[in-house]
Amino acid sequence: MKNMSPWWIRIPLFFFIIFGLMEYVIDSGDQLAIIAYPITQLFLLLVLMILIAMELILQSIENVMFHTLPEKAKERYLATPSKTWEWTWAKKWYQKLTGNKPIEEEGEIILDHNYDGIRELDNDMPPWWVYMFYATIVFGVIYLARYHVFNGVGQNMEYEIEVAEAQLAIDEYKKNAKDLVDINTVEFLADASDLKAGKTIFNNNCVACHMADGGGGIGPNLTDPYWILGGGIKNIFQTISEGGRDGKGMIAWKQTLKPLEMAQVSSYVLTMEGKEPANPKEAQGELWIDETKQKQNAILDENKEQVKDTVTVAMN
């Protein structure tokens, strides 16, 4: 009954101290231990019940000891004021922020208005409200100058910037997460590791129809520039994924191969063009001209000519 602090402060204080120690001791990575290990929730519940039980037991012991005292001792005990912890500084700040008059001084600000014995006090606006009002004025002036005078980045521009950054992050993620490749994002994989993996996939699944050197058997010749369903990385990837012509072409491999594996074997197939197989099958389909590749070659040739001209001028 003469505690220095009330129970509603002691119990949460000890509970959160134990909670903090538990989180510090248990290594749960990026997650909280209470989330990573559900058993800790039962532990904290048990701790809370023990703390409540301890408070009840202490109050019971104190009550029993009080009743064992003589009557005079009881009177002295009850007459002694309880020593409770008071937030003196908090009370002072609260008084300054509210600006309320003590009840003893309300007579100084009472008005003549009287309605059924109810009187009106002429209180000033609470200081906290006045301070916040002044703060909004300052904020408004700064906001006006920042975004309307000096043309700062507004909400629309911030949205566009965030969308652009998100798109860049998505593109970067797709580059690193090759298994997300599809017909729209597939590109030729020039890395030696990808081409080696594509060759292994080709030898395990495709040689029965196209031969190991790509010369063709049941399937068409892969070394010439003629393609039945179109050449280029996207068309080859589409054909491998969805299969060839109905009733004539090869099966769809999308249920067997992963997107990355289909991109690897498609890239390897492209490297076969121009090779000379042992028994090449006659050309089938139409001549495929890769316009993108032609443009790239034209740019390379132009750059080479510029280099030659620069060297010639320098030598002369």
C-alpha cells in the first residue's frame, strides 16, 4: 500500500525488460524472435502471468501483515502519506502547455454570464494550440516558397521519379533473375557458361531430331538461314516453348524445361548457323534476315571505316 511506484508501471517495465533481453539473446536474423519462434510467445505470456501473480502475492502479504498490526500501529500506518513517484517535470510542462488556472484562481477570470447556476470562465486559448497554429503558418510559408516560388519537385514529379526508379529496379531484377525470362524479355545469352549449358540441354533432348551437329533429321536443319517459324532468339524461344506446327512440329518443351534452360538452348541453336554438318538436310521454310543484327553489323562496319580513315589521316 506504500509502494514507491504503482503496479501498472512495474509490470510493463519488467515485462519489456525481459522482452528486450530475450530479443538480444536469441539470434533470429532479420525477424523478431517473437515472430521467428512462436514458442517465445508462450514464454512471454508465462512471464506476464508470473509478474501479475507476484504483484497479487505481494499485495496479499502486505494486507495480511497490515491486519497483524496493533490498532495504534494501523492508525499510524494509515496516517503516513503514500510515497509515490510523481512526474514533477511532466506536471510543470503540462501546466505550461494547457495554461489552465488553478481552481483557487478561477474567480479572477469568471464572467457575468449565468445560466441555471452555470458560470463561464474567460480562459485563454491553450498555449499548445497557439504554438501549433503558429507552426502551421511557418510551414505554409516554407511550403509556398519551396514549391511555388523556387519550383521544387512536386507530388506529380515525385510520383514519376518513383515509378521510373521502380521500373529500373524491376528491369535490374529481371536481368539477374533469369528464370523470369519470357518471349518478351528473352535475349541472346553470350556467356560461355550459358552456351555450355545450352549445348548440354541440346545433346540430351534435341539430337534425336536435329542431329548433334544440327544438320537435321526428323527435324529441320539448324545450320542454314532458313526457318519454318522464324529465326532469331525470340522466335526460336517461342518455338521451343510452345512447340512447332500442329501435327508436324516438335512438342512444347515449356513443361519440361525452365525458362532459363529454354533461353540457353535457344542461344546455343543460334550459334550453329553457318556451320557445316556431315549430312545437312535440305533447307526448309523461308530465308530469315535478322534486321537487328544487320543494323548492328552496319554500325560496326561504319565504326571500322571511321577508325581506318582516322589512322590514314594520322599517318599522312
